[in-house]
Amino acid sequence: MAFEQPSASFSSLVSGFLFLLSFSLLESNRVFLASSPKLTILGGFLSSFLFLLSLLTLGNLTKEIRWIEVIISLVLACTVAGTIHRVCITVCFLFSVVQILYVSKMSSRINKKLQDSAPSAVAGKRR
């Protein structure tokens, strides 16, 4: 029995729910996260996951991620990070850049494997 990929709408729903859950947990603990420098960095790191979750939600809704979705997700995550502490904005931005580079690299690898494994139409024709 083969593994079936979840639908885009289900994946969007799950990532949206995780975004709201993470957002509410960050906001309810923002005083604690702003209490020390190490926790402030942790708050920015956790806020960068909001970037990833919002990017997943928007990407599944639009079926293709363009720069506007990346910018919207980044502004949203940095705004939430700004409610915790000013340093969280910088940390969130830096971790979000690393995450988008990693997602782009993994996407390229997956697309390359899919293109290599797909039989070409020209090679399959015989005269």
C-alpha cells in the first residue's frame, strides 16, 4: 500500500491551525520570553516558525510560492516577534532567511529527483 500525499486544502488547514496555536502560545508567554537575553533569542527563533507555517499556509492556498507570499509571511512573523521584544525581530528575520534558503534548496532537490525519475516522452517512442 503506497503512501498518499495529503491534499493541499488539508495541509493548509493543518498549517493554519498550527500557526494560530503557535501565535497564541507566543503571545501568552511574551513577558516570560522578554525576561532575559537568552529567552529573547528563543522568542525570535520560535517566531521564525510562524514564518514557515504562514508560508506553508499561503503556499498551499495559492499552489505556488512567489516572492509576495514570502514577504507577507516575513512581515507577519516579524510583527509578531516585535510584540515580544525588539531583538526578536532581528532574530526572527535571520532565522527566517535561513529557513527560506533551506526550503528552496530542498525544493530544488525534490524537483530534480522528480524530473530524473519521470520517463521522458521522447525516449519512450519507437518507430
